[in-house]
Amino acid sequence: MGGCTSKGKNKKNSFLIEVHEGHEKGINCMALSEDGSVIATGSEDRTARLWSAKTEYCECIGILKGHEEYINCIVIEDCYVVTGSADKTMRKWDVSTCECVLICRGHTSVIYRMICTGDFLFTSSYDRTARCWDFENGECLRVFRGHKRGVYPLIFIPADDDDDVVEDLDGGTDILITGSADSTARSWNFETGQCMKVFKGHTGAITCMATDNVGRVLFTGSTDNSVRSWNLIKAEPIKIFEGHTSSVICMQVVNKMMYTGSSDHTGRAWVTEFGDCTRVYKGHKHTVSVVKVRDGLVYTACGDGMARCYDAKSGSQKREFNGSTSSVSALQVVDGRLFTGSFDGCLRVWDATGIKEETTFGKEEHKGKEKENGQTKGGVPDNQVDSNQNNNKIMID
């Protein structure tokens, strides 16, 4: 079981609740179970750990050992955890026993990303391919070949009888979308494994992708400092989102807004329809590697060893979560607590309660001052939700 050190309230770590030092090396990835009760972390130390996320005190409830190289990606599906590793394998683990029940072999290089639909697992790899696996028995069902360099992000869009979008794509079949270091994204027919469309335009590697809520528009972020939107059916460009001055590392699309993080030390909010940047989230001193939007708040993880929280609309920073001694690589928000994983090997638990109330109070105070000055502005309804909650059929890594 991992060690835990509770921190008292002080100036530097005023919101830090617990520190867990179980991993011997850096944490690379983090996953949250559907009911929010379990967090899984994958590490450079070749192990994954399971943590209780809803108990009064977080504790390590399992250690998954077996990989021969570092763990790069992790997902939780039902009562199983699946890990992808630099040892070229994917392992499926029983949460209750922490035993490895399945090993999937086939990739010839590092497994980079992974998504799970319940029936299928999809993986991307530096070996220039993506693969589909049967979740139950681990059989490799499809190999998607065509990219000229490593494959990075993945999106899966299942066919829907009530949705004419996928029917327009290729006769109503399931669609896999891949992004690559070869500067292109590709859409694939799941049934045949054949490439359907190639999205060309970027001049750098595609590092992150998202779609709108119904799977009509594809967004791709790149090391060429830009984001591009595409007609998913025709693979035709729609908009170029320019403003970042270095690589775009991460993104999340929420309703009509897109949120991005970059190695230029900023996060940004964009209107997806028009391509306008409406907010810049400042204060970071290194790469913004994770951006998550929850209830009108933007949480970021950064290479400067901090996580931060911003008001999504105003762009004002609400809190700094300062205490990691190395880059913060992953984060999850669960019931008023923020969980962060760092390259220092620690899982930290932070108090994330009251931020919304603080934000609301700040707005009311600001409105009061505007009224005193004879200025009034109309309010904007706060209807932002997690894009995965908006359309849980679209699976994004």
C-alpha cells in the first residue's frame, strides 16, 4: 500500500489534503471509473495502482505488476483495468484480484494511446498502426495501416440508426479516426479496416483530437501551433484556429466551445463555429499538458509542477494547486476533490470545494461595481458540461 502524508493548511499548500508516494517513478497517466469510485495510475516504474476516490481518505487498494516497460496509457472498463505499455503489450487486469487476466500482443513498438467501447479496445502505436482488439478474449480483430509515422490520438464513432452522419460517411458503419506524426488524420471503415478519408493540411504532428457532440466536425491540434476543424464526411477544412505560439498539446470540446493547452505556457478558449479565441488562461510557466472543463471551471495540469483552476468565461485564475516537485501529468475531479499525478511519482489529493461559489461571489461583486459606475452587462447561462457526458457514444482517448 502506498504511503500517505496528510498536509496541514499552510500558505504554499493551502488546499493540499493528502500525498501518496506509492509509485517509485513518475506517473504518466490516470483513469477514473465510470462511477467515480476508483482512480488508476500508470507509471514509469512499470506498475499501475488503484486508489479509492470516494472514501474519506484516499488509499491504495491494489498494485498491478507485470509490464516489462513503463505504462503509457490506462483505462477502466467495468470491473477491469487495461494498461498499454512501452513493452508493446496491453494487459487486462481484474480490479478485485489485481491479477492479469489477458495479455494482448501484436504491436511492434510503444503503445501510445487506448480507448475502450465495452466490446472493443483500440490502441495506437509508434509502429505506425492502430489496432482493434476483442475486449473479452484479446484477439486482434483489425489492423489499420496507412500512416507513415507513429499514430497518436484516437476517436471512435459508432454507427447509429437514428443518425445520418455516419451513414453519409460509409453506409452506416462504425468509424475510427486516427491522428499521426505524419501531419495527417485518417478516418477508417471499422468493418473493412480500409482508410476512407485523409485529412491533410497540418505541417506538424497531430497531437490531440476531438469532435463536436454529434460527430459532424473533427478538430485536430498540432505541433504546427494550430488547431484545424474539418467536415468529417468530406475531409474538407472548415476553420484554422491560430493564436498559440507553440505546439498544441491537449484539447476538450464542450458544446460550442473548445479549450486547448499548449507548450507556449497558456490555455485558450475558442468559439468552434467562428474560430475566435475568447479567453487566454495565463499564469503557467511551462507546457499545459492537460485541460479539463467541469461545471464552468477549467482545470489545467502543467510542467511547472502546478495544477490550476480558472473561471471558464472570465479567464480569471481561481486557485493554484502548488506542491508537486515535478511536472503534473494527469488530473481528475471527483466530488469536490482534485486528484493529480506527477512525474515526482506522487498522487496528490486537493480540496476543490467552494471554487464555484467563489467564482459566483466574484461575479456578483463585479456586477455591483459595474452598477455603481452605471454599467450593466447581460449574464450568460452557465450550461457547460463535459463533452463526454454530452455524447458518451463518441470515444476519445
